[in-house]
Amino acid sequence: MSNKAMRTKADELLSYGMPKQQVLDSVLLEFPEVKPKKVAEHLRYSATLLAKERYRGLHLSLLGLIAASAALRVLRPVLQDAIRMDTATAYLTLVPIASLLLGYSIYRWQGQVFEWVGWGNVLGALGLMGAVKRVVNGGEEPWDLVMKLLSVAIGVVALYLARKVFAKPKVVKDPLGQGPARFVFPVEGMG
């Protein structure tokens, strides 16, 4: 019960515009039975109001890239008649469900998803140079290159936001070794 109450309180304090460090300290005072690591982990993957305002444009750009990628995945088979649209299930095969679900999670600023989307899409860069060579040599369609470029762009933007908005707190151990470790979040608006 206290973990759910802790998350609710932390989210409430973040919604008031408090920085993560202040929220961490307040929540630990109110819920001393909750482990500091659990509170710090929850806060790490939550966005503050300042971060949401500061990175709103980049966040909307990421959502736009995801929407463009999903739209191209749907348009390509339809325009190339690669799929017959005379059956009811044909429309379901077009819907990029994973893209829509991840896009919704990113829209809601769920921090873990930014890293997953980032690394999953950046790995698409491994095949990007080969795709460029094949398009130049005439062996591959430009659609594939565009999709790979979109994927890499999504990955780069998602990882940048993950690094800036959802930074991992630094663990500071007690120099005497008698007290618990302290979690210190980077100061927002700095560096």
C-alpha cells in the first residue's frame, strides 16, 4: 500500500512543479518505510513540469516522427497494392500497433519507453549505410532508405530526451560507511 501511496504523492508533488530532488526528500520524510532506491527509480522515469515545458518542441517532433513512420508503414502496402483490401482482416495487418502503443506511452512522458524506443531505433543505423549503397546502386527502393532514416531519427531524439529529461540520479555513499546511500538528481535547467 505504501508504494502506491508513495508514487501518488511523488506524482502530485511533481505536478506542482517541484524539482525531483525536493520531491525525493519530501517523499522520504513522509514515507520512511519505503526504500530510497524505489522512490529514486520512480522519480527518474517521471518528467517534471520544467522538463516538459523545456523539451515540448522536441517531444512533439518525436511524436511527429513516430506518426510519420506509422503512416508510411500503412501507405506503402496500400499504394503498391501489396495487400488486398477486400478482406476485413487486411486492415488490421496495416495498423502498426506497436508504434501506436509506444507513441502513446511517449505522449504520456513514460520514461522507460524513451530508452527502449531510442536504442531499438538507433540499432537501425547498423543497416543504414548498406541501404544507402543499395539505393545508389539501384538495388533497393527509396522507401526502405526513408524508413531507416526515420527510424534512426526517432532513436536519436528519443535517446536525447531520455538523457536530458530522465537522467539517472547519482548515488552518493556515506564517506564513513555508516549511513545509507543518498540519491542526488542533477539540478534541472543546468548543463
